[in-house]
Amino acid sequence: MGMKEIDADVLVVGSGVAGVMAAVKAARMGCTVVLVSKVSMRSGNSVLVGGGLLVPSKDFPPDEYVNLVLEAGKKINDAKLVRILAERGEAMMRALREMGVPLERRGERHWWVNMVSSERAPGILLMDALLEHIKDERITALPWFSIIELVMNEGRASGAVGVSRDEGQVLIDTKSVVLATGGGGGIYRRHDNHRRIIGDGIG
């Protein structure tokens, strides 16, 4: 029996906030999407967030935000990506609210997940709201699926080979690949990351 094959327009690897939002955005643009996670869809670092999101505002300028984040990261952050966060932070808060995340602004720097009407942890509230949107018929969600190799075509990723807990090796043939696998905090002795966040998506 040969390897199972799945065809789609976009493969998104990782089911945290970034991965789910990328999958939903692609589906809304008319693409068929495969969203994979090496654990359950409701796992990873995003469900562990404490609820507070630092975002620039008119009283907290983007330059100040960039300097604060770079300092907190001991300046090993990618400054260009930090700048993108600074410039798009408010728009992202609006997008999250439109997707049903119960966010409210507190003070000049922070948005918080509102837990008044729920006993669930803030990260769970955040991800549960977003995961409602992957029920779109254009999105195929594959939990417990580990990518082991990207398929390259003329220098571009055009799919991947992965291992499914239920179906063994699977080839996913796509036009685009989005890596949203998070960082590598789980490799350290002391950390507040999910223990499976080990940097395996970093080339």
C-alpha cells in the first residue's frame, strides 16, 4: 500500500494563535487548507497565555514598544518582526475580537482576555474562540500529526511528509506552506512553555 496523499492549496503547521489565524485567513480567501498539529488542536503555548497582551497605542508609541520588547528579549529578537508587531498590534486586537475572543483594553498598554463570565483559563478562552473558525469546510484539521520533511520544488516548499498517529506516513501536496510552530522554550531547564515547544520548526 502506498503513502496516503492529501491535496490542498495551503499547509499550515502549528495550531496556536498564529497557525489558526493563518488557516482561517487562507480559507476566507478561497483556499483549501490543511492545518496540522503534533499534539491536539487545543494545546501548545497559546493555551498557556496569562491573558494579558502588550499592544502599542496612542499613549504607548510603537518605538517605545519596540525598545521595551527588544530589551526584554536581550536584543536577540528579530527587530524587523518586532516592528511589524508594533505597527499591526491594534489591527490584530480588532481581528481577534471580530473572531469572538473576549478582549478588553485595560490601561494604555494592555488588552486582556475577559474572564468575567467563564471559569476557563484565559488561554483556553482565547483558543476556543479561534478554533470555532476551523470548522470551515475548506479547512482540514489534523491533530497528532508530525511533519518530518518539507517537500521542496525549485527552492520553494510545496508540501510536506508527515506521520499521523492514525494513518502512518502521509504526503501533503500544496502550493504554499506556513510554518507557525512557535519557538523553542521547552528545551530549557526552567521555562513557562508547553513541554513540546522545542524549536523543531526552526530550520
